[in-house]
Amino acid sequence: EAGVTQSPTHLIKTRGQQATLRCSPISGHTSVYWYQQALGLGLQFLLWYDEGEERNRGNFPPRFSGRQFPNYSSELNVNALELEDSALYLCASSGASYSSYEQYFGPGTRLTVT
Amino acid sequence: SQQGEEDPQALSIQEGENATMNCSYKTSINNLQWYRQNSGRGLVHLILIRSNEREKHSGRLRVTLDTSKKSSSLLITASRAADTASYFCATGNTGGFKTIFGAGTRLFVKA
């Protein structure tokens, strides 16, 4: 069974541009989570989607947005990129509607903003 | 702010020794999970302990949970060089919303 996949693996953008990151959950999983991990730091919760709806978001500005498609895959968009947006962006999926269950992580997308 | 806080921030031990990491949290939880992250990669789920459980084992891993102290510990016995990684605790709260991760403990196991 395929795990969580993310694309692209690496993304290099210039300050002010927009970045789009993609995630495909494990087959049968309806919940998708996005996290930001700056170098050497812990995970910061960004967004949680379930059944196509945004269920919760972390303490990030509105230029971080996303959506979940009918096939449960998800997209994270970051507008007006800033240097401090450089980080590893991790996507995770779970099979439960509530996030009290284990999450399965993808390998991440490393975003570098120059 | 993050709910789960791991202690210590970093730990360096010799192969064969035991490694103990602690996690403290602030609000009531439904469960607590431990994850491992190898350098710059995705997290791997290790073990989940529910709020009505006090101890759980999985191979060389032993997790304890003390809800009265709002703390958990992860013990890795007979450590190996391959255990070198960052370890995160994550709490699932009773509201059933987002799982909150701590900042992690970086474990170095020297061969």
C-alpha cells in the first residue's frame, strides 16, 4: 500500500512569489494535516482538512491557505513568500475524522525562499 | 504555544545504553503519541497510549503516562546507532481537534 506522497521534493522560490505544495494521503484516509518545520525546530501545525473542509488552522497568517479535493488529496498554497517561510513542509493523513489517532507522514517538501 | 514539551532537548549515549525522554503537556488529553524523525524526513509513528492507560510496550520501547502529572516518558532499551533521530511527543486532546507536537528530543547513539 502506498504511503503519503508529497510533491515536489524541493522547491526554490524568490521572495514575493507563490508556492504550491501537494499531498496525496494514504488510500482510504480522509483527514490531511499540514505542518511547518523550520530548521532544527519542532512541528508547527498549519492546517487540518477532513472530508473536503478546513477543520482547523494554526497560528499562521492568511497567506497560508489550502484546500482538499474530492479524492482527499490536498494542496498548500503560500502567497507573498517571505524568507522565514523557508522550511520543511510535512503532510500527514489519518483515517479518523478527529485527530486523536495516529498520523502517517509524507517525506516532506523542502521550500527555500531566496 | 505548543502543548507537548520534550525534555531533554538533546541526549547523547553509547550504543547498548538505555535512553529516556520525557514529555509534559498542559491540558487534558485523549491520547499521547510518540513519533520518530530521521534527519530532515517525515515522522514515523512509534506508539500511542490512551489516557486510561499507564504503560505500554512495543519491542524495545516502553511508554508511561501519568495524567495526574500531565507527563509521559519514552524509554528505549539497549539503544542502537540506528535509533539516532529526533523524537516527538504529540497530544490528542479531548476536543478531538488538532494533534499538538512538541519541539522534540534529539537522540544521538554513538557506536
